[in-house]
Amino acid sequence: MTINPLRDSETLRQQKNLTTTQKRANTETKEGVLVNNFIKDCPDNKINLQDTCDTLVISENSRMPSRLYEKNNSPEKSILPISAIAVGVMGVIALLSAFVKRNTRINLKISDEKRLPQLTRNVALNDEKHQALYQMIASPTRKTILAGTGVLTLSAMAFMGKTFFDGFKEVWVKKREADIQKNMQEKLINIETQSFAGKIQITRTMLSEKANEFEKYLSGDKDKILPNFGRHTSFTGNNKSENKSSMNYFLLGAGTVGAIIGLGFLSLKNLSKSKKMLENYVNNTKNLISNIVKNSTNNTKEQDKKVLEAYFQSIDADTDTIKKYLSQLNWNKTDIEEFSQKLIKKSETSTTKVNETIGGDGTPKPTFYSHVDDYRAFFYNWLLDTNNKQFKQLFFGVTAITALSYGGKLAGDAIKEVQVKKLNAQTEIDLQNRLVSTELRNFKSKKEAAIQPLVDEFYKQAQNGKPKEELKVMADNILLEIKNGPPFVYS
């Protein structure tokens, strides 16, 4: 039941907010106390084993913990995982090659309507530095070189300015953080003193209680003492509270299941309504198509083609639907056949070409375009045409707004970080203050766990008829164990 005196809860709580030097000094202090109490002060005048047993309160029939000899060693691993990884990687490569082979076979046999279109690689120059450099390389004129050099220079100046202000912000935040830590350490002194004093008081109270108890037993008033073997302080919960908590969990679970079922029913209902609305839309569109087909003539043919094509696309018409309605047109059979084949082919085609102004003409070669959202773009435009005063005004206005926005964000972030650190420090202080009572209960529980077996042994030896002189030796050592034994208290 003992714990590492250098890893107890109070030590961890103290060292959480200490510097490296303070942690080292704190640890060395504890090590010195251990050496002084348990090595230098160890008694050397041992008379015999019986005296030693009484002095150290050694039980006659104590056993090692049953789990001491459990062996939970995992079996030694073989190189099978390494082999499996190697084989697995090669298997993935083999599957990939089979996929490529299958794709090649499919690509040779697929129809033009289902084939994926060719792509033009669009290289976007979204950074003004890249755009300026591209212009210098693509069309190296006096203006483009001057404008590009100006943009690169302005970029370097902005980078250095940003680096300076970022560093200034970090230094300022670090100084405020040091002040916050100093104030937190000052406030933690009182909290740690409360914890330390409380543990000292617990030890003194236990010494007083056990001393009075042993005194009554050794002085002949043992009838007033009822020895309790294996007595420990325990904190039992309220059964009513536990039952209430269980009922709350049950109600919460039932409510959750009910909510899931209800929402699922509502979702299905919404989907059914959506399906019905879509069916009504399709039927209405088909009525419009039917009216256009009946009233269409050779004079309105070209105009009706566009409307019919749009309507058929809106309802995602299949081949049979297209043929059914178009066969009723009052056009020439050749025109009807050509228009029908056009719509059928379009409905069966899986892809469509992207607009050339956006995606190029489909040639699988790279193309370049520039889409810049950067204050340096206005500087570039001004350098290309310095006589345009509006370019100049745009550059200074956008640059000023950009600089002010960045400076405001930087200041806001710095203030936010400092305030967050202040609040976190106050939260830590509040937490440590709340943990004092928990730490005291933890200390008392562990202290009782370390002492109670010795007290049980004392009463057991007393019932077996051990002389009071020897019982006194045991009582003295139990009191010494209470005072100096684990868990330990340090300042």
C-alpha cells in the first residue's frame, strides 16, 4: 500500500508549476529526508529475532499477495509479421497491375458515349509573386521586369515586417506569461500550505487517537476497547442515489431509442413526400412536352427543339420516353429521326465537356491562367501603368487595409492569448484549491491502509497473551510508523 514518495499526488501537483531547478531541489530534499529517517537512524542494537519482530511489528503468518506470482508475459513474436508485410505489399502491387490491365482492356472496348473526356491541365497562378515571375519569363519587357522586381521587393519587405511583428508579439506574450506564472506561484503557496498543514494535522490526530487507544489497553482498561480487525475508513455511496442514477440512465436510453425511431419515421415520411412531389413535377413536365408536341409545326421547329431538349433533361427522360413523345411531332420524318437520335445519344452519354473558358479545349497539355486575390496585384498593375492614378489609389488603399487588418488580428491574438493564460492560471488555482480536500482524504486513506494491518497485528498478539512490555514495544513502533511512515509529508 506504500507509494513512491517522489511520485505522490502532492509532489506531482507541486512540481506541475515548478521550474526545473525547483523540481531538482524539491526532489533532493525528499531524498535527504528518506536517507536521514530510514538509513542513518536505523537501530543497530537488535537483541534477538523476537525483539526485532516486536520492534518492526512483524506478523507471524503474513503472506505475499496472491497476484505477485502471476506471469502475464506475452509469447515471443516470430518474424511472421515481417513476412506478411512483405507479401502484402507485393500483393497490393500485383492487384494494382491487374487493375491497370483490366482498365486497358475496358478502355479499348468502351464506346465514345461512355468514355471519359480528355483533360487540359490548368496551372493556376494564384500567388502574385508567381504571376509576376511568369510574366517576366513569358514576356520579358521593361514594364514586366520593373513590375515583377517591384512585387518581389515588396514581398520581401512585407515578410520581414511580418517576422518582426510576430516576434514582438511572442516576446510580449511571454513576458505577460511570466507575470501570470509569478502571481499563480504566489497564490499556490497558501493552497499548498493548507494541504501540508492538513496532512500534518491528520498525522497528529492519528497519533493522538492510537496513543489513547493503546494507553487504555495497556493500562488495564481493555474492556473499554473493542478491537476491530481490518477496520478501514470507507466512503459508501447512497443506495437511493445509485438507484436514481440507474433509473436516469434507463430513461435516457429509452428516450434516445424513442427519438431515433421517431426521427427515422419522420425521415421516411419526408422522403415519401419528396418522391410524390418529384412525381408530380415529372407528370406536369410531361404534360408540357405533350402540349408542345401537339402544337409544334415546321415554322416553330427550331424554337421548340430547345424547349423540348431542356424539358427532357429536367426529367432525365429515358430512350422510350423520348421516342414516345417525339414520334407524335408534325415534322418531317428525317427531322424527327435526327432530333430523336441527338436527344437519345445525349441522354446515354455519361459525361459532358467543360466550357473552354474554364477548362480549356480538352487537349491534354498544360495551360496557364491567373486568379489573384492579393494586395501586391494592385502594386503590379500600378507599376505597369504608373500614369493611372486610380491604380495608385487602389494599391495604397488595399495595402493599408491589409496592413491594418493584419496588425489588428495580431494585437487581438496577443491579447486573447494573455487573457486565456490568465483565466487558465485562475482555473488552475481554483482546481488546486478544490483538490486540497481530495488530497487530504487520499492521504488519510493511504495512512490508514498502511497502519491498520499493524494495529490488527497488535490486537492479535494481545489476544494470544503477549506480555504488556512487548505490546508496549509494538505500540511505540506503530506510533513511530504513523509519524514517519508512508505516505510522506514534505514542505
